[in-house]
Amino acid sequence: MHANSRTALLLMIFVFIVLHSCAFSKSLRTTETASIDEKKSYIMIFYGGRYSTDVENLVVLSLEGGRYPFEVYSSDFDYIVKKGVPAKDALEQAQRFVSHHRDYYRSIISKILDPEGTVIGYEVRPLYYPYALGLMDYLDVTYYIKDNKVIVNVNLTPEIKKLYDNSNSILCP
């Protein structure tokens, strides 16, 4: 087999693997909202809050008894799960959790929508004063369906991650 043929074959196999892996996961949309459904009970996922200057904080509220269980793509020590929380308590706890950082400005609530546009949960995320690091939203959060579960992937935005990677002064004020 010639080198060009081998390269073409490897490229085709790589493309097949990438397309095949993407076919089994569906990215989900979020859209900002004023509040959560107050008639429901929630499973709360508290992500982050590991130390006082932690900015990688988020609360996900999945509907108790909902169609899709939520699973965080992270180490077990990065998050805590609390089940059976009534809406009013869930929103209060979420707001308190995301607001602990000294540069906290306000939070935003977003609906998490399945591929058909049905609300399957909510996220509460902090916004920070822009004078702190130049941006208000530090998080890059993705939700996708895989094996009939919603996978939650939380990261810092590339801009914020770069600042953290290049400066100890941000991590240790």
C-alpha cells in the first residue's frame, strides 16, 4: 500500500470515528429566563465552591423525576448533589451558592431545553463585575445528551483560563 493510500485510509477512519461519536450526542440549548417552575421539585447539582476565590461555580437544577438524569463530566469532589428540593428553596440555595465570590455582580437563570424545546432543567450562574478580569461571564458550560443522560461539562472560558494559567495573583489575592 502506498503512503498516500495509507494516509487517505487513516484520514477516512478518523473522520468516521469523529462523525460516529458526534452522532450519539445531542447538544442542548439554554435560554435566559426570569425564574424557575415553582410547582416542581429539583435535584440540585452544586458545581465548584471549592475555595473562597473559586469563580468556576454553577448550580444545575434538574427536574425531579424528569426524562433525563443529569451527570457531571468531572471529578466527584468538584460537585455535590442534593435531591428533592422544592423550587423556592432550590432557587434561594442556588443564588446563595453562586454569590459567595467578592467580585460577584449578579446571577442569571437559564432554562435547559431538550432537542424538542422542552424545559428539562435550569442553571444558575454568576456574573462578575467586569473590572475584575475584563469579562462578566467566566464559564463555558455545555449540555449534551449521551446514553439517554444529560452530560454537564463546566469549564472556564478560554480568556479566563488563560489569565488563571498565567497569573498566580488571580488565584491568590
